[in-house]
Amino acid sequence: LLIAEASLVDGQLERAYGAANSALKLAETAGNQAYIAAGRTLMGQIYMAKNKLDLAEKMYQSALTLSEQVGNPAGVVRTKLSYARLLAMQGQSDRAAELETEARARAGELGLYLQ
């Protein structure tokens, strides 16, 4: 997932997609739900960058459900913040603000610092 994240930051969307897709397949084969959730969050970010907003939303919803099921609060925070950005892009500012507020409150409870 690190190669995919670095590629996304660098604007290399196809490389990011390929790396994330490979990592997600490995996580699914291994059955590691936490890594599957992280991979889907990253795929959501990649789809957002590629302006494939419907696919991004599906990835975020799935990642959020998985993160909650496996008890990964940091994953929930990360996914909610990404999902909030997507909702804001879609003009759903009230829902975006709600998700961001939830994520920031949970991050504070966890002792995570967000900018």
C-alpha cells in the first residue's frame, strides 16, 4: 500500500491503482480485514483523483464498514475524513461536515493529531 500511496501523492494514478489493486488482492487472499479496509480506503482516494466518484463512494462505504467491524478506530477516522472530502465534492456539505466532525472527535479520543 505504501507504493500506491506514494504514487498517488506523486500524481502517478495508474501506478497507484496497480499497486493498490495488487495489495488489495493479497489482503483479500490472506483474509486480513484490516488491510482490506485500508486498501479500499486507498482505492477510494485513487478513484477520487481519477474523478470516478461513484466507485470512490463504494470503496469508502465498504472500508468504513470493515474498519468498524474489525475494531480499527484509526481506520474509521481515516476513511471518514476521505469520505467527507468526497461528499463535499459532490455538494453534500452537511453530511460531509457531519462525517468530518465525527472523525475529528474520535481522533481526539484516540490521541491522534489532525491538521
